[in-house]
Amino acid sequence: MSAPTPASAIGDDGVLNRVRARTTFAGLTMMCVTALFALTGWVWPAWLAGGPGMAIGVVVVGAVGGLGLVLLRRARLWGVAAVRASSWAGDLGGPGWVKAVCGQARPMRRNSGPPMLRRVSKHAQIVLPLRAQSGPLSAGEAVMVHARADALAPTRDDDLLVYAVTARGPILIGRPADGVLFVADRWTFAAL
């Protein structure tokens, strides 16, 4: 079992709100870029007028607007996860939560890639091998656990309960021993 944690660590430590806000901001930004591109391309100064410009515009508006819609749907799922997480502190689980076994957590690779893409954060996310007794994680998956400000993380010996909002995430991972809730994802854009 893990070391005892202070009562202030019970819950998700604000991770759900942070991830939902960042995903919402990214989705709204993509939608604004789409609207601005469509407005300047087709209305004024109409630099996408004509056959090839129209085709390029439709592809760009479709791709960027589609990404914005996907991110806004994802933000809504984070909101659903936040509602479900609010019941965690009261009853430490409940219907829908299943027992899970986790492997050894590994930190995500940091400071790799070009300097403009390097992520600088106080605490790195971890990759956690996780297998639930039933549900979408019953086959076993590696999930990305978002960093908490207090740097708590699940370990191999923890008894965990898991709740998957959808098969692709968000995923809530609770540790009943001390009431700590971790937030995980299987989706690549979760690292926003």
C-alpha cells in the first residue's frame, strides 16, 4: 500500500477542471480559426474565390473545424467525468466502478523532440499499465495518468477502482485506501 496522504489530497486535486478547461480552450480556438479562415477566404477579401481555392478552403475548414468539434466533444466528456468524480469523495466508488490491477508506472518521456515542442512541467504524466476486472479496460491497457500538483501517483501495490466514462476515456482511477482520485486517458490529445 501507499504511504498515508493528507486529507487535502482526497479527490482529483483539480486535474479534471484543468484538463477540461484546456480542452475547451483548444476546441474553441480551432472553431474561431475555422470561422476566421472561412470569413476571410470566401467573404472578404475572398482570396479563396475560384475552383482550386474553393477546394482548398473546404478541405481546411473541414479539417480544422472537425478537430474543433472533436475537442469540444472531448471537453464535454471531461465534464461528465467531473460529475462522476464528485461522487467519489462521498462513497469512494459506487455503481460502475470496478476493481483493477496496475503494473509499474513509468514517467512519460520528457525533453525529447525539437525545443519548441518540449513540454516543461513541474510533474510529468505517467504511463500506467492497467487491467480492470470488467469493462473496456478488462483486456489491459496502458493509460496516461495526468500529473497532480501534489505529485501523487498510483503504484504497483495499490488496490484501485476504475471508472471509464467511454472506452477511449476519460478514465477515473481511485485509490480507496486514502481517497485519492487519479485522472487518466487513452486519447492522444489528452496531453494538452
